[in-house]
Amino acid sequence: MRIVVLAVAAAFGLAAANAEAALQQDGDALSYGAYLSARFAADEHDMADAARFYRESLERDPDDQSLMSLAFFYETSSGDLEDATALAKRLVAATPDDRAARLVLAVDAMKHGNYHQAREEIAKSAKNSAVNITVALVNAWAAAGDGDAAGALQAIDSLRGQGGAEGVMTFHKALLLEYLGRKAEAEAIYKDAARADGASPRLVSAYGLFLERSGRDAEAKAFYDSLTVNAAFSPIVEAARARLARGQRPAPLVARPQDGVAEALFNIGASLNEEASAEVSVLYLRLALYLRPDLDLGYIMLGDRLETLQKLSEAIDAFRKVDSSSPYRKLAAIEIATDEARLEKNDEAIRDLKALSDSDGQDVQIWSALGDSYRAANRFPDAVAAYDKGIAAVKTPSKKDWILYFSRAAAADKSGNWKAAEADLKQALVLSPDEPQVLNYLGYSWVDQGRNVPEALGMLERARTLKPYDGYIIDSVGWAYYKLGRYADAAKTLEDAILLVPGDPTINDHYGDALWKVGRKLEAQFQWNHAIAFGAEAAQKSEIEKKLLTAAQ
């Protein structure tokens, strides 16, 4: 671009000063373009692109602290810790207590075994209640690496009484005591914490591994047996049973101080489970994985957060990094296939899930995911067959299995087998009577068929109470009123549905019908025309056109 501007300037005989001004404007335009591209990428959660474009902007304005902070954040969140560390050094030169920059510098020091430096970096971080947990945990593990056991335990104990920190403090104190060789003290904490309500999979795993390493196989087996009631612990239990059968002694959860910091960062990242915190969670998880690239649960959690941000291809990449020997490999494979289906790569999803089902024909999750993929591909009879296998694998259905029957019902309905669909919907309600989706599906179907309409209305009104802002459920209630001849109620209710779900052709069509019945005929035609404009399918469009033709006569 510079050559082009100079050539144009020379060709038109511009003075040197004018040429330089043109160059400056061109540079400003390029800088602004890179900044706009960075903003757009950031809004779309394209972290690598945001990092690249913010870095380009920064190259043109290297002293801009705001650009430097943004480039740093997205470099870290995209996993480029080498460039992030370089930017962190520039940030702390201008703002010595920059918390995020000091954290990255401490993590980088931990990565290279520079524990004393890590303590110095984290000590310079600005402290407030939101970051004390991070500061204390990094400081504790850095102190342990630096040979300061008393300082390590003091840093952990500083979290006592801090709201929301008790669980992570207890976990890391047990890990730290075990690392320091104080096994009796570690066991006492592990034992109490692992048996408490709401114990995390990571803590449970740590205690089980402790028992195995201590050679107490019978106790370990009994402990793992007690976990089978919670499906979240299944990967841990399956892997442990395989180890015990082989007589294999596992490595500790934390073998090095770096592993302890990785656990801390993982714990914090995992706790940030609100959608608004997803990008910050990604940053913590990237740091954890930088320190410990074999932290399989970190990749699972990273994939989950990327799914929250709708970055499905990136989520697939994260799940693919889970090691083939990991107890979480099957979960990762299911998530990969599920995301492939969401990306409309249905053939790949089905292929991957069929391969999984061939290796484990009794896994309900696999059959459920395969059924979902067949449904996404509009292969409804195949979906029914997959759900059949999943339901057969359940043996004794419980409340949580309502979704299997609901999913099979939807596939059966699309396959033209309403009788089977109705039976499955009723069974889903037996298992979980207050599921709004099931109440709505069965209730609306009955209303649309003109069957059991008073009973259906009761179901739909209950569903509306459970999900008062679901426009589709409100549409079902309004349509039930219409079928019962309560046209004024129908018009009012369907108006509420339109406000919640503008642009749905079926809701506009229903609203038009209700308006026609209460004498608001011009408004009815307006809604019918909207239904066509919003993409009514061929059969529905034909019926609406007939109504419009009749109205015009």
C-alpha cells in the first residue's frame, strides 16, 4: 500500500509533504481497519483472530495501553502463551500491579521451574477479594516448589473464611500436604471432603488415587463402589477398577508444583460457569493446560466453554486432545460427534458414533447421541432404532431417562407412527411429570388433532406456569383456547406468543385465525401475510393463501 501511495503521489506531481500526509492517512486507515476487525472477531469470540488484529493495531500504536491489554487478553485466551508472556512484560512495565499480566508471568515462571520468581511475580499482583484465591493458590504451590513448606501452608490457610473459597482451599490443602509427605494429615482432609455432599470429581479422584497409592486396594474398591450412584463419577470408577484389576499403582494427582498450579487454575476456570464468564474461564483453562498439557479434564472443560461461546470447531479441536487412554475419552468422542451434528456434519457424526457403539453397545449416552444425529439428518426411523438400543441399555428407567423417551417420541412422530410417539410421551411424563417440553409436545399434538382438548389445555397451562416466557408453549395454550372456541382468550394469548417469538410462521398463522374469529379481519390478513413472508412451508402456505383469497371476496 505504501508503494501505491508514493507512486500515485509522484504521478500527479504532489509535493513531498502531501505524499507524507497521504501515507499517514493510509496508515491510519489500515490501523483503524485492523482495530475494527479485532472488535468484530472479539464480538464473535474468534479469539485467535482477535489477538492477531489487536496485535496489528498495537504494532501501529505500540504505546496504547488499551490495545496492549486487549492483545494480551486474546493472546492468552487463544492459547498463545509465548506472545502473551512477551506482552505481559510490556504491560507490567507501565502498570506494575496488572493482575492478569502478573498471573501470566507467574505461570510462565512455574512452567520453567522458576518458583522463587513465580512468588515474586504473583506478590506484585494487585489484590482484591475476586483474585485472592488465584494469588493464594499460585503462591502456595510456588512456595512449595521453593522449599518453603510453612509459607505454602500459610498461603493456603489465608483463604479460610473467604466466601466461596472453602472447597478449593480444602482440596488444595490436602494435595499440598500429600506433596509435602504429610500423608496422615492429607488423608484426614481427603476423607472428610470426599464424603461430603457435592464433592467434585477431581477431589473424589484425588482421594481414590491416594488410597490406591497407599496399597489399600480393598478400601479403594469400597470407596469407588460407593460412587456408582452418581453418573458424573463413572469415568473415574471405570478407570480405577481397570487399574485395580491390573494391580497398577497410579501417579499422584500432583507430582510437581506446576501440577498444583494447573489444578488451581482448572478449579477456578471450571467454577466460572456463567455464559458471561465463558471467555475468562477459557483464559484460566488455557493457562492450566499450558502448565499441564496432559490434563484431560481441562480439555473437556475447555471444549464445554467453547461450546457455550458457539465455537464448535474449536471445541472439537479441544476434545480431540483428550488422550485415547483417558477415562474421559468416550465423553470427548460423544461431544465431538454432537458438535459435528450441530455443524451439520451429520455423516461424520453418525460415522463416529456408530464406531463408538460398536465398541460399547451398552452405553446409553452413545445411543442417545446417535439418535440425535440421525434426527438432525432427518433419518427418523434410524433415530428410533438408536433410541431403542439406548432404552434397552437403561434396564430400569428413572426420572433422568425421560429425555430418551421424549427423543424417541419425536423421531417416531416424524416417522409417521403417532401411536408409538404418544406412548413414549406418556411414559416420559410418568418418569418426570413436570417436564414442560413433554407437556407441550403431547398437549399441542392432542389439540392439533382435536383430541382430549380440555385435558391438553390443563397440561399446556401447567407447562406455561413452569416456563412462563416460552413463546412456543404460550402459542400452544392460545391454540387450545381457539380449539375450545374461546377466541378472545386465544387472541390475547397468541399476541403474547408473537411478542416472545416474532417471525414464526405457525404462531402468526394461529394469531391470524384468532383475530379473524373476533372480528379483527384486516389484522388477521396482516398476520397471515406475515406467516407467508416468514417462510411458511408449502402445505401451510397453501392453506393460508386459501384463507386470504376467501377474505378478499
